Amino acid sequence: MYTLTQVAKTYHNGSREIPAVRDITMDISDGEWLAIQGRTGHGKTTLLQLLGGLDRPTAGIVNLDGHDLA
């Protein structure tokens, strides 16, 4: 089971901050299906990277079966 608590991810381009994911709080239970859709540049890939443990959130906690992925 995934538990996301106030997860945010911000990228930096020089002095500019680019928010990719903002304040996501949700649970994804074992066996549950999830579809992620949206326009280009709205954080879909970033969210999947956070869920897969390939990236760390700027803020918040991503837990998989009680283990913090960060």
C-alpha cells in the first residue's frame, strides 16, 4: 500500500522554481488500479518517479508498505 502525505516536488531552473507536484495526499491500496492522465508538463511522470522511488519529494512523505521511499 502506498501512502502519500503532503507530497510536493519542485524543480529549479536557475533562480526560477517550477512546481511539478503540489500537496498530494492519498492512499493506493494493494490491488487497486490507478490511472494518471493530464496535459503535458503537469507532473504525471514526476508522480510516477516518486512512486517508484526514482526521485525524492521536495516536501512530504512517500511510504510503500510502511517504508519511506526517500
